[in-house]
Amino acid sequence: MHYSNGKPALRTKTIPCCLHGPFIPSSSGPCTWYGVHCNDHGDVVKLNLSTSRLNGTLTNFTFSSFTSLTHLELRRNDVFGSIPAEIMYSSKLLFLDLSGNRFSGTIPQEIGMLVNLETLSFHSNNLEGHIPVSVGNLSNLGYLRVDDNKLSGYIPREVGNLDNLVKVNMSFNFLTGHIPSSLGNLTKLSELYLFLNNLTGSIPPSLGNLSFLRILYLYMNELSSRIPNELGNMKNLDQLLLGHNQLTGSIPASLGNLSKLKILDVHENLLSGVIPQELGKLESLIQLSFSHNELSGQIPILIGNLSKLEQLYLNDNQFNGSIPKELGNLNSLVELILLNNRLSGPIPDSLGNLRKLEKFTLHNNKLSGYFPETIGKCKKLRNLILSDNSIMGSVPESICNLRSLEILHLGNNQLSGRIPKCLSNFSQELQVLNLHLNCFHGSIPATFLKQNNTLRSLNLNGNQLQGSIPGTLINCRNLEVLDLGDNKLTGGFPNWIDTLPEMQVLVLRGNKLNGTLHTSNTKTPFPKLRILDLSSNEFAGLLPSNYFKNFIAMMSIDRSASGELYMGENYMYDDTVVLVVKGLSLELERILVVYTTIDLSVNKFEGEIPDTIGQLRSLRFLNLSHNSLSGKIPTNLGNLLLLEHLDLSSNKMVGDIPVQLASLTFLAVVNFSHNQLQGAIPKGGQFNTFGDSSFQGNNGLCGFPLTKNCGDDRVSFSPTPEEHEDEDDTFFDGFSWESIVMGYGFGMLIGLGIGWVIFHLRTPRWVTRITQQPRQNRK
């Protein structure tokens, strides 16, 4: 923008093709140009060039030439640079909107000289520095937006002088300090947005004076102390969002006075005590979120009076007692989330009345009783998660009515009987079917017939299922996770599984599967496989070299091309898997996409370890123990730069331990015991940290940490691997579960910023159970 001969002119590098010279001077004068409005005297009073593809700066814009200008609107362009202090010369400005550009620098103090301003909008730029105190001079201001910038410092208390303000938005900045109590003077204020800053201190009780306030957003700050009782005086409040702070104390009963309240959200604070009965009077409430606090007591029966409620989030607290049957009165309810509490008793049959319910989650409580048949009436259900309780009995056939279901997770209960046949084909929308750790028996339903199904995760681990793996699973072309471990399945390896293009996790551990492993005729078997666990079966023959050379996902050291940290993040579901490490069962509640493992232990494999394993550069866990493998340890295992756990124990390996393994800096756990290895144990690197139990039962090995020196010809008798089979737990004696998990977690997660300390403070969130497994004999 520039000026010529004292007359205002406009210039843009990009002129929209649909406008015919709106920025070019013409014989009829500037008052005819696009976006320019003049008064009867020919003075420009309004410039509205919003969304006009303007770029450049305001550096040469002579505001002093626009003494009659009342409106300047340049929003949604590409104007950059600073806001000139010369803007003060347009002293008649009523409306100033520079939002949605790339302005940088600070807000000039001179902005306080525009005393006629009624609207000031600088949001969605790159402005920095403090909000100038001079803003307090804008006594006519009714609308103030500076959100979505990089502003820092305190909120000026002088803003409290602007008693004509109706809307204030300072969210999404880096503002610090306390919320000024002077904001309680803004008695005309209707909307106050201060969320996503770094504000500290308490919520001022003076905000209770804002009797016209409809919206109060203070979430995602660092506010502390109690919620003021005075907030109950804001009788027109429509939305109150205080989540993700550090608020303490109880929920004020006075909030029950807010009869117009539609949204009450105080999630992720440190609130304690019980839910006040008075909240049962909030009959306009649509959303109620108390999740992730320390609330206790029973869920009030009066919540059943909130007939307009659509979302109820009480998860991650300490609620106890039964689920009130009165919740079945909430006919508008769409989401009911009660997971991670201490709720007990049966699931009320009345919840079958919730015909609009789409998400129902009771995970990790102490619920008992039978699976309610009435759930089948909730035909709009998309997510049904009842896992980690003590629900018993069979799954009713009425569940087959839930044809919109996307996630069905009933794992870790006491359910029994046969798996309803319909579960394999009742919903084309089904993505997740998880029935693990129950008492189901019989065969896996063989009715996966719909080739356009969307199933991506099937987990039946830890039941008593028999028979073969149904071949109709080949129709599940989107399947990423298949966990059928710890059942009683028989038959050979279903090699057609390697044709499933999305398969990432395959767990068949702890069954009675037999035969050899050979590929199908597909050109690239298992291209995305990250976890393969076939341990504790009766597989025989050579190790599957052809598979190893096609495990493309284990060859790259890159994380995930999708940008996910955990599997299932894009589906709003945490995939789980159970791993066994030296007799310990680890249930990972979330599967890191960088976790890669091959476990073929406790089978009858023979022959040599193929060199193709050395190509799996991102492999982190390799367990080939308790087989009949022979030959030398391949030197190219030294290429597995991310390897953290290596177990080759109880085989018939010969030769030296390759010195190349000493260069593996992440290696935390090794076991070469009970083989026929010889020579010096490699020195340096992680090998200096391993105990003698990692090497015992090899007559020819010498050097640290064994007591036998390499110059000593005396050889003591050691039993063969078969004789040591029942004594191999001595390797585990030197490791607590913390050290094993730490060995896994420290190496793999160090790059993600999760270190040792998390294991000393608490079990990580992604490890939900660690239990001793009964020792399984080789078959």
C-alpha cells in the first residue's frame, strides 16, 4: 500500500481474477475502488479488504492521510511486518481488524490513543511481547481479540476499566501471572476466553459479579486453589470450562444455581470429595465432564434428572458403589464414560433404554454380575468397552443387534460359553473385537465371510479355544493385530496369514500348533509385521528364512511413516498385546509402533540361524531359546543396532560369541546359557554389565564374568541343555521384573524421553499387568 500525489492508492501483488481492477486508480476516484467506502465529502471512512490476497507490509501506509477512517478491516490476508505506531493518527477508528495475517513484533503502545475504538481484533498472527497497559484507555471498547498469537507477560489489570467490554479473547498465547480481579468489574461481559495460556494462581471470586457472562473458558492453564463459590452467582452462564488445571478442593454446591448451564467441564484437575447433589438441578446441562480428578463417593442418583444430557464423563476418579439405575432415564445420552473407577455391582438393565447411546465405556472397575441382555437395544452403539471387570456368564445373542458397532472390548472378565457366531460378521463397521482373558471355549467362529469388512484388531488371547484357526480370516484384509495366544488351538501354521497386507502384530504363542513354517505363494509376505510371537508351540523344521528376508517393517530404523506413537491412535483405541519375558507375562496396554520382536522360543526348530535375520536392523527383541538350533551364531547379528534383548539359550549352538555383538549399545539383556559355545566372552560395551548366568552351561566359554580364565585349561562339568531345561530359571534369579522391563524400556524409550525414573515411581501406563507365568515344558 502506498500513496501518490497525496491521494490514497492501493497496490497488491496478487489481484483476484474475478475483480476488475478494484485496486487500480480510475478517473472516477478512489471511492469507487473495491473495498473503499467514502462519506458525502469524498473522505475515505471504511477500508474493507478482507480475504483479498493482499501481501506486503503497512510500513509505508500513511495513516495520517486517513483522518476520517472509522473502519479498517484487513483480516485473512498475507500482510506481515509490524503494526505501525502511526496507526494512532487514524484517531476516529471504531473498528480495527487485522486478524488472520502474519503480523509480528509487539502491539504498539500507541494503540491506546484510539479512544473511539469499539472493536479491536489482532487474533491469529505472530505478535509477541506484552499486551500494552494503554489498552486500558479504550473506554468504548466492546470487543477485544488478541488470541492465537505469541503474547507473554501479565494480563493488564487496566483491562478491568473497560466497562463496555462484551467479549474478551486472549486465549492460545503464553500469558502468565494471575487473572486480574479487576475483570470482575466488566459487568457487561458476555464471553471471556483465557484458555491455553500459562496463567497461575486462583480464579478470582470477583468473576462472580459477571451476571451477564455466558461463556467462561479458563481451561489448559496452571490455575490452582479452589473453585470459588461465587461462580454460582453467574445466573446466565451457559458454558463453564475449567479443565486441565491444578484446581483443588471440592466442587462447589453453588454451581447447582446455574440453571442455564449447558456445559460443565472441570476434567484433569485435583478436585476431591463427592459430586454435590445440587448439580442434579442443572436441567439444561448437555455435557458434564469430571474426568481425571480425585473425586469419590457414589454417583448421585439425581444425575438421572438431567434429561438433556448428551455426554457424561466421570472416568479416572475414585467413584465407588453401584451404577445408578436412574442413568437409564437419560434418553438424550450419546456418550457414557465411567472407566477407571471403583464401581461395583451389576450393570443396570435400565441402561438398555439409552437408545441414542453411541459410546459406553466401563473399563477397569469392579463390576460383576451378568452381561445385560438389554444392551442389545442400544442399536446406535459404536463403542462398547466393558473390559477389566468381573462380568460373568455368556455373551447374549442380543449383542448381534448392534450393527453399528466399531469397537467391542470385553477382555479380562469372567465371561464363558461359546463366542457367538455373529460376532465375526454382525457389523460391517467393526474394527476391534477383543475378548482376551476370559473363559470362552469351543472353536473360533468361521464366519468371517464379508470381504469388505473393516476388522483391524482381533484379540482372543487367554481363553480355552480349540480347533484350528479359521481360514475365513483371510477375508479380513484390513487386519493389523491378530492375537490368538494362550489357547488350545491345533493344526499347522496358517501360512495364508502372510497375505494380509496390513498385518503388524501376530501372536499365536502358547497353543498346540505344529508343523513347519513355510510361506504362501505371495510375493511379499508380512511386509508390515512388527511383532511375531509363535513361542510355546510344537513347530519344527528350519527357521523361516524366507519370512525374515521379507520383514520390511523390521528393516527400517525409522519410526512410523504415519507419525503415530502408539498403534491404534488413529482409531481412538489402544491395541494391547501380552509378551512373555523369562516367565513374566507383560500386558502392554499400548503398543509402541517402534516395538519390534521375534519370539520363536520353546518349539522344536533345528538347523542354523539364517543370516537373513541380520537384515532386521530395527529388531529390538529376539528370542530363539529352547529349541534344537545348531551351528554358529551369525556375526551379522551385530547389524541389529537397536537390539535390546537377545536370548539364544538352551540350544546346541557352537563356536564363539561374535565380538560384533559388543558394539550393540542398546543391548540390555542377553542369554547364551546352555549351549556348546566356546572361546572368550567379548569384552566392552554392554557385555561388561552382564552376569555369569547369561553364559553358564557352556563348557568352552571363558573370561569375564565367568570365573574361568581363558588361559585356564581346567574344564568343569556342565550338564547338557536338556539336563538344564528345568533349571534354566537360574537365569531369571538375577533379574527382577523391574530390571527386565527397564532393559526393554530404557533402550527403546530413551529417545522418547521416558527414562529410568518412571519404573521406580510406578508401573508405566503402557504396562498394565506383570504376572508370573507357569513354566511350560518343551513339547
